[in-house]
Amino acid sequence: MNRTTQLARAISWIGHPLVFVMVSIGIVTMTQLASATAWPILVILFLSVIAPTAVLLIIGVRSGHWQDADVSVREERKRFYPWAIPISAVGVVATWLTRAPSFVLRGGLVTLGLFVVAAIANSRIKISLHTLFASYCTVILFRIGMICGVVALLLGGLVFWSRLYLGRHTVVETMAGVAVGIAGGILAAWWP
């Protein structure tokens, strides 16, 4: 394996939706809320969404349902979305029950909607979830501040490149991810 492939794989792991989303949630909650409020929300989202999704991916790979933790094969995603969507819904319910601020609940609802859109689209196109969530988080992080947004944009660009370089997606699939992610970010953070 050459160095460029190693770099692309590293970027792909750093830009994995679970990582990108969790770091972004951390930045948003820590900058917008007092730490006494932010930490419980982070723990709730980690336990209700991030950890269960990570376990789902690990079990899926170990059982042979998926070739990799990215669920890169379109046919394999038919077994991923029926689990990922309810897990995302549990996160929405958990944030609602704990009376998290409205922007957290709104972000959860939009995230759930993004999974539904990607699942529906999967019958025709394997939308890149890496570029979808990188774009989604980038738009939200620009709302937090220019530096956060620019750093996320640079990482998102590298994620876009890595998905193409590794042959996990086509240009159309990565661009579809970017478009859906931007729309979701606007709905979550910029829409009145």
C-alpha cells in the first residue's frame, strides 16, 4: 500500500460520519451552552446514537453483513438503514425527553431526515454518507464561527477526495452527499 492510499484511508477514518458528527456536536454544545448543560447532552447523544451505531457497524462487519465499517457496498446498506434510522430516532426522543435546547432537537430531527433521504435514494444511488455528514457539519460549524467552519470545510474537502481516491464512491455519489448535507445543514442551523 502506497503512502497516498494510507493517507486517504486515514482521512476517511478521521472523517467517518461518527467521528465528524460527534466532534461537531461537541463543538456546538460546548460553545453554545454552559458546560454543566453541554456534558449531559453529549453523554446522552453518545449513549443513544453514537455508541449504538458503532456497535452496529462492528457487529455488521464481524458477522460478514458488511465488508467494512463504511458500509461501502450499496446492497449492504439495505441492511444498514433499517437499523440506523431507528437509532437516530432514539437520539431524537432522548434529547426531547431530557428537554435539550431546541437547536439540539432540531439537529437530531434533521439528522434523522438525512438518513431517511439517503435510505430512499439508495434504491438508485449510494450517497456518500462521509461527504453528506462532513458537509452537514461544516454548514452548522460555519454558524458557530468562521474558524470552525473553515477547518471543517478543509477536512470535508479531504474527505471528498479520499472517498474518490479509495474508489468507495463516484463523483455523482460524493456530490449527492455534499448537496444533501448542505441542505440539511441549512435546515438545522440557518433556517429561521
